[in-house]
Amino acid sequence: MAHDDDPPESLGAIDDDRLRLIFTWCHPALAEAARVALTLRLVGG
């Protein structure tokens, strides 16, 4: 197996609103019920 000594290239900022919302919904400042509801809304559509 080949070994690559070069460091990985930076991907830069992730520009995905859904990912940003998921991390926001996980914030402990939100009530647990609100976090669950928002997560289910995202998953369920």
C-alpha cells in the first residue's frame, strides 16, 4: 500500500445550511422537547 506524506488539502468552510441547523438544534440552551421536535422535522420532512 502506498504512503502519502503530503498533508491533506483544506476543504474550507462547509456551506450547508442543514448541517448548521443540526448543530444549532443540539445546543443545550434549547429545551429537550424542542430539540427532538426540530430533529424529527428535519428527518421526517
